[in-house]
Amino acid sequence: MPDSLLGSCRSKEILNGGRCASVPTGEEMPPRDAHPRFLEPLLGIAFDLDGTLILSRHDFRRMRAEVIRIAERHGVVPGHLSLEAPIHRIIETSREEIRNSGAPESALYRFEAEQQKAIDAIELEALPRTVPRPGAEPLLRMLSDRGFRIGLLTRASETFARSALNRTGLAPFFGYLRSRSAEGPAKPSPESLLHLLHAMQVPIDRAVYVGDHLLDAECAVAARVRFYAVLPDPTESSGSTMTMDRFLAAGASAVAKDLTELARQLDVMPTATSR
């Protein structure tokens, strides 16, 4: 465990103004600060994938349109689903409407299989243009060298996630990965993050989840895990509505403009004497 994070405070104390101060052990979330203080010595760090560690430029609008087309073919009333809604909300709403439509149970099974196949196909089209986000490899290497347990929680399929990690050279850092292909709930369900941390053997008060979207914040906050936000990469930020204020309002304990700043927040940047 990195000495710089352990400090001199006991596990239920926080370094505040140079002194160790008690912290309530109940349901209090970490302080929301662009330069956070640690409530517990960190042991594990879980990351979102797309936008956070890699840049893929998925055609999400096409994914949403395809899911809506499939849902309407299986009984969802045309016009009930919005192209502007997040894709996981479109899928959840479609499931509910199909269940309540009186259609045979097989209609829901067919919808699930067809929408998943369509999303997988569109997702894989982005693989040839997928690149690591600047700073991803150095950050993961520093975390690994300092002994942190590193995991990945993504809404991507298992095939895309592992292929993207291999393509970008980030695969060696991830012994723990949970995708939408895994059994059980997918992100943003808090259970998905809790399942990952259980596999990593990291208590929630010694973990942090890093992501670039409000969906990531929703997942972490519901799981009572610290959330650190990374603002969108400049190459992808033109249409983004993610801002520091929105992340802090959603429960982020820290917001970084890029992965280099995140490394400083996590206190893993090498010092001048260690270079």
C-alpha cells in the first residue's frame, strides 16, 4: 500500500489541515473536492472504459435507433421511445412495454437477443479506430507499480472490451473485468460495481470508481463507492454536456480535466527526486 496514502491517520480518520480528524462511520460520502482527501487508504481502483481510458467514437445514435426499431417490431408502440434517451433506458423501457403488452414471453426473448446482436455489431465497427486516451498507459503503470488492484467496469460487451484493451496495449493491467456480457446486473446498477469489487477483494470504503459520464457517477454513488470524474477528452468534448459542476452535483468526490491530473489526485505522480 502506498505510504503517501496511508499517512499517519488511523483508518477512520482523515488528514485535515495537517491534523487527523475523526470521520463519521455511517453513511457519509467523501468530501466533494477537486483536490480530495482520502477517508480510507485506497486499495483498489475501478475504471470505466470508453471515454475514460480509450477513445472509440461509437455511433451511439445509430445504436439507439436500431434498438428502437427492434423494440417496435416486438410490440412497443411507435413514438414511445426517444432517440435522446440513454440506450440503457431505452432497453429498460422496451422490456417493460413488451412485458405489459400481452405479447407471448418469447417476444421478450427475441427482443433481447436481437437488440444485443445489433449493439454488438455496431460496437465492433468502432474497434479499428479505437485508441488509448492520452495518459492512460502511464497512469495504469504507475498505479500497478504502487500496488493498487485495478479493475474495469464497462457497459461494453466482453468481446469489445477485451479486444479494445488488447488493441490499445492496456490489457496487461486488468486482471478484473466486468462487462454487460457478465451474468447479473449491468452498469448503472450498483450491484455491477459491488460484484467487481468483491472479485477484486476490495472493501467499498477502500475503493474508487473513475468514469467520464453521469452514468458512472450514478452507479458509484448508489454503491456507496467514491467516484472520481474525468472530463471528456478534448477530441470528444464538442457535443458533451459533462462539466465539473454537473459531476460534483452528481456526487463526485473529485473531477480531473485529464488522466494526468487524475494521477496527481491519486498521488501516484513521480516526484522530482524519484525520476
